[in-house]
Amino acid sequence: MIELLKLLAAEGTKKIDPSTIGVPKVTDANTALAGLLNVVYSAAGILCVMIIVFAGYIYVTSDGNAANIKLAKNAIIGAVTGLIVVIAAFAITQFVIGRF
């Protein structure tokens, strides 16, 4: 952000090329789509791991409370299932984008 402000101040009204400020130029729709999907898959994967960690914390601190144990187990099962779906979606889209 600071680099952009310095560049704007130094250049005045001169047009700025996106690559000058670190934004890659997109020339292919497959590349743009792959980049967007990678961000979405990364965010979903991080969210699944965070849910697993939080559910593990609930499980460890449940103190034998059956409701908390059930909640934690269901959260872990759901997060692992979600992680498997994200990995499968990533593999499928990489295969499809690689074909076209």
C-alpha cells in the first residue's frame, strides 16, 4: 500500500501498469479461475483445520460431559469430511483446468 502511494505521488497523472505494483497481468481465463479457486480452497482448508483444533479443545476440556463430547466428535467428523471434499474439489478442478 505504501509503495502504491509513493508511486502515485511520484508519477502524478502517468498511467500505472498493474505489474508495477505487484498485480500479475491476467491473460488467460483458466489462470484467473485457478488462482481464485486456489484462494477459496486454501481458505476452506484453513477453516477446516481451525474447526478440528477447536473441537479438539472442546473434547479435551469436556470433563466427561456427554453433550460436549458429542459436539466435539460431530465437529471433527464434519470438518474432516469438509477437508476431504475440498481436497477432492481441488484435484478435480486441477485436472479439468489442466485439460483445457
